[in-house]
Amino acid sequence: MADASSVDFRALQLFIAVYDNQSFSVVARREGVSPSLISRTIQQLEDALGQQLFYRNTRAVVPTEAGRLFAASARELLGQYADAQRALQDRAQVPGGLVRINAPVYFGQQHIAPWLPKLAARHPKLQFDLTLTDDFIDPHRDATDILFRISSLPDAGYHARVFGSQRYYLTASPEYVSRYGSPTSPEALHQHRALVYGGSQGANRWLFRQREEAWVHYPLTPLMTSNNADALLTSAIGGMGIVLFPDWMVSEALHNGTLVTLMDRYSAAISHTPSYIAAIYPYTRHPSLNVRTVIDYFADVFGSPPYWQR
């Protein structure tokens, strides 16, 4: 058996990558090396520890019980090492290098991308990788530094910088209201043309309540569903139907009059639990200078309350 003291941090990093992805080939492609090199590194780590960390088969690499136990310690050790590096480097560094950002599609288009030019001008050594998706991703597995997300707050494995909560508005164009009228209660919605967002979790449920009463779901037969919020918003502005969207999506259209609010006596939502707009990043005692710089910048840009709620 090899000496466990010879294990290096690179081997631990590759072990965690294989553990998260359960694949040598996926990690190899990401690292730009051969699968055999990844396999050999894991084999050497197992020899050094005297424990089998993975079961191998043709379809997957599955952690053993020893692998699961070792993963927790390896993450902690790598985290401590990264914290120590950042604590020392941040004393003399300026923000620089690649920052990987993930955000919901429409939120990223409207409230992240337009502000990146000023951030880039302020910190010319920063580079950005912006990915837009409405599905929640695991920043450990997908190698993302910052996730802008609108949801309930994450578990203790992540930090969250909360910018505010989102509010939902039932809206339609003035042309739609002129032609079809305005619903006065949720029960009247079945007489109207609903445009409903449908993502990977299915079509949104429309919930309504008055004051602090319980939320009530009102089933709909939509005129149109789409997994693209921008398409639905464009259709609503064009007079096709009614949408239920958050404030950060419809605030501009409400301000310029291309949409108007409906059923103002009711509160609206798509979930029984509050949703918060937050920047999420993996838990660490010392977030990197780049992460702090980007999040602080958007906290200043968004303001309190966020500019789309003013």
C-alpha cells in the first residue's frame, strides 16, 4: 500500500469531481485529459488510502461506503485549503480571471447582461462566462461560481445574498381589456384567455388570495403555454391574453402602459411559499474576491428595494 501522506490536492480535486459526476469520461473531458489518466489517479488514491472508493461498471462509477465517507473529509480539506489561499491572495489582489455566472433566462437577459459592460469597465481584468437556464443547477457539479436564482432559500451548503422577494401581477394589455373586459375575481378567469408559463416542472399554477387568507389554486385551460417567458410576455403585450408574471418581468411594461394590472384586490402567486431573488454560491468561510466583487456590484445596481419595485 502506498503512503497516504503522499496524496496531493490535485488527486483530491479529481476524486471529488468523479464523485459528483460518477463518471471518469465526463471529468476527463472537463479537465482536457484522458479517462485513463483520471482512472489511474483514482486508483493511486485508493492504493494510498488502502480503501476502494468506487465501484466501476460499464455505465457508471458508483461511490462505495468508504468513498462517501472520504468525500465529506476531502471536501472539507479542499475548502480549508481554498479558504487559506483566498485569504492570503485577496490581501494583494485585484479582481481578475474568469467568473462563471448562471441565471434564469429572462432575468439574465433583462437584469444581468445589461449591467455587465459597466462591471467589465470597472474591473478590466475580470472575464465572464454567463449561462442562462431556468433549471436549477448544482454549482459543485456544473462548475459555477454564482447562481442568480428566484426560489426559496437554499440549504446550508450554500451562501445566499438576498436582494429581495418577488411579487406577482396578473396583467393584460389595454387592447385585451377593451376587447374582452377585465376579470373581477379568480372564478371569472375561466372566461378569459390565459397565457401560462410551463417549464421543466410543468405549467405554473395560478394562486390567489385576499388579505392574509390561504392561497387558493384556480385551475385553468390556457389558450397558450410556453417554456419561453419572453414569448408569453410579447403575446400578452400584443393583446392575446392574460399573464401572471413577477414584478421584475412586467415592471417596464406596466410603467410604459403596454400592460395594466388586473384584479388588484387579490394577491397572486404560483407557489404557497415565498420566493426570493438571491445570488447563491457554494459555502465557504472566505468567498473569493471575484465572487464578492460581482455580488456587491449587483447589490448596488439592484438597490433596496430592487429598482423594478420602485
